Amino acid sequence: MSEQWVREPMSAVGLAAMFEDSGYYAGLLSYHLREMADVGVITQAERRSVRGVYELFFYFPEPFGEVNTRSTSAIESVSR
């Protein structure tokens, strides 16, 4: 798998294409991308209108591998 999606904003559709035969479809990935954005793990970069719906693009707001305090707290609260 490529690290492209870490360095550049990517949508659920683009991410699903990277996972092609894994069973991870765009709808499922879209849900999880929005959830990660809600807790601050990733950031929404842009929104494009595509055939009457919005395609959301996300990215990691800091260097890959570094986790901020807000993200860590949010992840810990969900796992309890």
C-alpha cells in the first residue's frame, strides 16, 4: 500500500481504490474518515461536489507517526 494518502489529501473513494480487493468500500471508509476527523486524528482538507453529492478529502495534520494530545485522549475515551 502507498503512503500517498498520508502526505496528500485523499477521499474515501481514493482510499477504497488503494485497498481495491480488501472489502473496504467507499461508504464504510467515508464513515470512519469522518469519525477520525471528529476526534482530531485527521483533518478535512476540502469538499468537492461530484454528481450531486460531496466528496470529502482528508489528511493527517501533522507528520505521520506523531499523535497529538487531543487525538490520544479521544481514542482512549472510545476504547474504554
